[in-house]
Amino acid sequence: MNTIFTDLLLKWDKKSNHRPMPWKGEKDPYKIWLSEIILQQTRVEQGWSYYEKFISTYPNIHLLAKAKENEVFKLWEGLGYYNRCRNLLFTAKHIVTTFNGIFPSNYEDLLKLKGVGPYTAAAIASFAFNLPHAVVDGNVFRVFARYYGIHTPTDTKEGLTIFNKIASENLAFKKAGIYNQALMDFGATVCKPMSPLCGDCVMQNTCAAFAQKTVGQLPIKEKVIQKKKRYFDYFLFKLNGKFWIQKRGPGDIWAGLYQFYLVENDKLVIADNAYFQQVLKDQLLIDLKEVKITNESKIYQQQLTHQLLTFRFLTIELKKMPKTFEKGEWVSIKNLEKFAFPKTINSFLTDQNN
């Protein structure tokens, strides 16, 4: 254990760490697991209300395991990265059927749970059972890179080895849960990505980056993510006051959520007669004489981690039921809210109601 760093961190935690969170200090592994899954790829400020809704609706793992998939997806709606929600349900059912609803109490067994990686397993092990496992996430990378002046990229094999070793060496073994939470809070509130509070930092006198004036340069990532651009046209087919929707299949974003008929293009296409001919007549065998194009929405965009998505909504009123849609799911406007949609579709629907 690095006495200087760890002692300073624990003193800061006791004296100055007033970061409130509903799961902080929690010992119930179910609630800790739930909070950690929600906070994967999600900021605390956004995840807070979702955590409270889940705890209120499913106060224990047995109730979550018995829940209907669509109800859980609806509650998750807006959080994104929906594979987390699928893993949440799968793991809840697995723990109930395999372990009678009791979470494994050791790191190795926790790591075997679907959707639980090294960070989440360490968090559950240390917070629920006070086992000596160090958490290593973005906050931890940043704090240690700055404190020790590490210029090895965090996203390399060498970097991961270095940071995991440092994390283990600094861990307060007898206070693992308190230490891990303090370290994450310190990274979130003091050693922040932008505008860190170096002037009031308890680590200032021993921080390498502060001494070397490299705080803004650390941590370092080797890989630069290439953003992919995708263009989605949603066709809202309307017949007798109802809209046709479908459930997205596996293998892409938002698997298991609902959507309108989707056409994906490699660029934003002009919505002219030639385009409607291509989609309606050629793809869906719908005669253009049998439809009325009533609305073309504004452009919507959503930025995901690796993708920039551009959306448009085109409303098509049908005069009769097309054969290609006879077996589809037709839903009235008032019942659309019962289905779990991606964030941008919800934004569009909200705009229509205002």
C-alpha cells in the first residue's frame, strides 16, 4: 500500500467528500449490482433517477427476474446501450434459478455473471463484502496517471498492466469498499477530466502532473475512435388511426426495442417521388396511388460513442392494408407510449404531442 496516497485519499474522504448518491454505502449486492450496471456508460446525474425507479419497481432480484421484458425495457428507455438491460434480465433470472436469488460473495464467481466485468465484479465484491479488490475505471486511470505522471496510454496492454498494478498497491485492504468509493468520488469531483480542482487538492504537493504542469495532458489514449455516420429514415405508415411498428432484431444498436419501418441510407437522401417509388413500390409493393405523403419531419441527430446518427420521419397515410403489412403490429397513437422506443423516436413523438 502506498501510505502517502492512500492516507491522503481516506482523510479527504472523511473530511471533504460530501458527494451524495442513493447507492453510496449500500451493502445489498443486488442494489450495488443494479447501480453499477446502470452507471456503465452513463453519468451519475442521469443514472440516479433510473436507479430509484428500478428499486421502486423491482425492490429485489426475485421481482426483477419475474418481470416482463418489455416492461423492463420501457423502464430502461432513454439510458441507451440496451445490451446492459438484456444482460440485467438474464443475470437476474440466472441468480434466482441458480443461486436462489443470493449473489455470489467472491470475485471469481461474480466475474462469471453475464454483463459483469472486472470493474463491476470488484465494485460488488468490495462494496457488499469488503473484499480487497481494486476498481479500475476512467476516474481511476485519470487520478493515477496524473498523480504518478504516467504517460503510458491507458488503452494498451502495457498501460492496463501498469494501472492495475498501481491500483492493487494503493488499495486499503481492510477498508476496500470505502477506499474504492473515495477514489471514484475523488476522480469525479476533484481530479475531473476538465477544469480539475488542483488548487484545493489534497494531493497537490505529491502529484507528479501538478509539479510537471502536465495535468491537462493526462491520461493518454493511444487509439482515436473513428466516428461512423448513419442515416435513418423512419416511415410512419398510418391506417385507420393506427401506426405500424416492429421490434428490432439482434446484432445492432437498440436490439429488442421498437421502431417504425426503417430505411437506412449512406447519406441524407432527397425525399422526392423517385425515393418514394424506390421504397414504397420497389421494396414494399405499395402503389403510390394508394398512399398520401402527409409529413416530412425536421432532421434529428443522436451521438453515440462510435456513431453519429441522423434521423428523419416520413408519415405515409394508407388507403388500404398492404399485403406486406398484414401480419405486422398496428398500434393506436395513445398506445405507442406503452412500447420501448430508442431515444430519438421518443423525441419525435414528444414533438408531435406538443
